[in-house]
Amino acid sequence: MRSLVWIMVLAAMGWAETVESPGRAVRLEVNVVEGRVLYGVSFGGKEVIRPSALGLGLEGAARLDSHFRVVRTDRASHRLNWKPAYGERAEIPDHYQGLTLELEETIAPQRRLTVEFRAYDEGVAFRYRLGGLRTVTVGDEVTEFRLAPGASVWETPGAQREYRRVVVDRMSGASERPLLVELPNGLWAAVGEAGVEDYPNIHLAPLRSERHSLGVQMLGPARLPAGGGATPWRVVLVGARPGDLLEHNYLFENLSPPSRVIGTSWIRPGKVLREVTLSTRGGREAVDFAVANGIRYIEYDAGWYGHEYHEASDATRVNVDPLRLNKDEAYRGLELREVIHYARSKGVGVILYVNRRALERQLDEILPLFASWGVAGVKYGFVNVYGQGWNRWLYQAVEKAAAHRLVLDVHDNFRPTGMSRTYPNLLTQEGILGNEGFPDADHSTILPFTRMLAGAADYTFCWLDARLKNTWAHQLAMTVVIYSPLQFVYWYDRPVAFGSGDWPGMTWFREVPTTWDDTRVLGGAPGQYAAVARRSGDDWFIGVVANNAGGEQALRLDMLDAGREYDAQLYLDGDGPKDIRVETRRLRRGEEVRLQLLPRGGAAIRLRRLAPSQ
């Protein structure tokens, strides 16, 4: 009610427009009051964003955030369903109502600013356009996200750090995006950005001028070309429960340009095994293990061309780093092209890691060279992020890799903003505190509602390592909870460690897909638990992860086809952390599955749809 009163007051003071999403779930209010542009957002009649200011700060010029009058408005209606090359769902709805607001200053030099707004049922997005100006540099934004008192956020100070729940006014500083917001009226929201390509990234920080509110912190200036240009989209996902945000994270892809890669049949998602011996023998063993266990790629990690941090290391030559030579003489010597040929003969691709130092010096040389060797992809390591120049460099490097039909994994601090739609050869990226950092189970329950809203994350699964904090069933479940078209499995494990055994966990890893036709969140909340169901063809895979305390969870299978029976295989916590109990059942739509999860435990379930006669 208070939000409606504010809207009525603002409308009486100046110009006002309302945009409703196609299903009328989201309402966007845009006002120009005393020369300032304000916007507000509600969902289902409840307040999400209070009237908040918009504008830009330009280097060497006055701020562009006030003394405006409206000179033109345009409305748009868009309804399109599109099919990605791969993803968390086979088809993506892109439905919105739009408003473009053209503004002009009422004082000299009468500069113009255009703001584009879109209202989706999943949330809202807006961006700025500058036109009719000489080359300009945007130094900061006036973009605000004003929230109700008592709003909390799940902040993280870095792309590979843990999360902490805190009220907005007690944030420790700027936080990575997307930033999950818990509103006191029970709604959930996430603030992020989409389509970042030739622009610096942002972080989100508490406003100094307004309590309970967030502002944009640009990580470097943005130089826009003569004649103007557009900023990336600022995005607010909204939902009645945290799982709604994960189900609707395709909004970031909708706000990114369509694919620029012509012909994508060569882009093959799949699982990948890291080869840690940097040897010919180890590579051949990795290939044989991959064939036997449904793994599409092996990857030679840092050290195959010398010390990755040395500027003199040459990524055009195979020269194993002496510091990484295997102690076992049988695993010394690397004939890389022999391994690549052997892998290709077995239907397995080879991915090569290259550190940013060699990438920045040799990119245009190594990409065609790797393609001539028969390499399937590259993992870009320790790339520079955040600044406009480095974002531009990275996406040019992604585009160049596509020209040579090389799939990509970008490691370390890079986080996605939907641009895998534009360059689908960019299969995954890190930007996450992954399993090789051995986070606890609380962290696992937070990730699907925070980091995973942005898109694919390379989680680097560990299995046999003694440092694991969570149960094996929890580990299996995370392959569904964490989406990554290129999914590393057995990160620290060598094939010889498994012997000839076929443990239950290996069966799951062998069968679980890495891309999906549908994604549903069956329940959960950050810090408590997460239950994610994903469909591949007719079959469903469910991952359920407990927090550090564990407990009982009940899942309703409302996503199954009505009138059909499913053969369910359940991988459950056993008597200890490294013990798995396997059960089989017959289940139908609407049935409830009750799970008793150990502390730091989990459950992984595969549901095969049976033929009517079975």
C-alpha cells in the first residue's frame, strides 16, 4: 500500500508511465519528478524496488542524472520462444513489455539520455543509451536499488569466495553479482547485469546516501564511441521463492545478443577428466577411462608447455614444466600429438590449458596451431577481468576460438552475464568457490540461489580426496544442482586410483548428462537445503543437498508426466560419508519422496519413464 501511495504522489508531481509484464506479475513504474528519473518495481502487488534514481556520471563533464524533460516515449511488445544450442532447458521464453524513454536536459548543453526498460514476468531490466555526443567516458552510475527496511542480501566479496547473509546496511563492502536479496514481505530478488561485452563489470554496494539500498559500483571507466553507445542491462530477477529465480535465470540470456557462431553442431557439451601426470602414458590411460565412463574430454592442465607463470613459456611447444614432472619414471615424457590422435580415434576430445600470459602474447598463433593438431578446446586460465579493455579482449578471444572450432572454459574470477548465448563455444567458466577448495555443505545450499543464477559454473568435482567435507551422496547430487555443459569430474583423481572396481557413484557419474531439456526447483532456501530436478529427454535427474546439519526433506514429484510410471534409482547416504546406499522404486506424478539426509549429506535420484506396458 505504501508503494502505491508513493506512486500516486510522484505521478502528481511530474511525468509518469506504467509498464506491466505480459502476465501482469511484474509492474514497473517510471517517473520524472523535478527533473530526475525514478523507477519502482512490484511483483504480485508487493513492493520489490522503491522509487530509485537513474543516471550516469561522465568523466570531465557534469553528471547526467537531473534537469530532465521527456521528449519522446516508445512502447514495445515482444513475444518469442527460442531454442539454445544447449542449456538448462530446451526452449526459452522471451516475453516482455518495453518502454523507451528519451530525455533531454532543460539546461545547457541540453544533452540527451535514453533509458530502455523491459518488464518480464520473471523480473525487469533497463539500460542507458547515449546519443549525439562525441566520444565520452562513463565514470560511474547513479543507478539505485532502494529496498524496504530489513532487507537482507547474500554478499560475497569475490568471485571465488564464500557467501554471508547480512542486512543491507551491514554489508562489508561491494559484493559480486548477481546479489540475492531477501525482502521483508517474503519476496526474493536478485540484482545483476546482462550482456557485458565491451564494458566494465559492476559490483553492488550499499548506498551511502540512503539506508536499506544498493548502488552500482563500476569496476573501471567505460569509453563509449562517438555517436553514443549502450551500457549493459541492469537486471532484477523476482520470485515468490528462491527457487523461482533459478528457474528463470534464462533472463540473462534473453538480454544478450543472439548467437554469432554460424553452425554449432561441432560444439559438444560433456564431462571432462583432468590429466594430472602430464605424460603420454597418463594421457592414454585417461582416454581409456573416459571411454569406459562416459567422459567426452580429457584436459591437460597447467605445465604441459612450461611454467604457466613464466613469460618465456611457449604454448606452441610441448615442454613439461620440470617442477611438475611425475616422480614415477613410467609417467615421464609427453608426446602430446600422439595422445590427441589416440583420443580422436576413440571419440574423445583433448582440451589444453593455457595461462593468460601465453594467451595475451600468442593467441593468434596458438588457436590455428591447436586446431591443426586436432585439439578440441582450450581452457583460458587466470584471465584478467572487470575492466572494459579486458572484457573486450576476452570476448574477442572467445570469438577467435569459435573461428577455429574450439570449445572454451574460462577459469578463475570470470563470471557469466548470458553471453554464452552469443558465443555458445564458451561452454563454461569458473567464477565460483568450487569443490577443489573443499567448501562445506552450507556453501552447497547457497550456490544454486546465488552464483548459479548467472549461468554455468565449472565446479571441479573431487571424489576420492580425503579433504572432502561432504558425503559421497552429496557429491553426486551436486552434478545436478550445479549446471555446467563442460563438467569436470574426478578433479584430483587418476584412473589408476579406481582399479577395476565399478562403485555406485561411478555409475551415476557415467550416466548423468551435462545439459538439460527442463529445470525445476523442488524446494530449498540458501543455507538450508536445495532440491533441483532436471530433465533429459523423458528421464529426470534430481539432486538434493543438505546443509551442515542435515535433516529430513520431502519432495513432491509434480513435474512427472501424468499417468506414467517411472523406475527410480536412488543414491542415498549410507552409514558414513564415503558410503552410498542404492535403492530402487516405482514412482508416479504427485507422489512424495521422503529423504533422511545426513549432516553434509544428500541424495541423487534418476527417474526413467517406463513404457505404458511396463
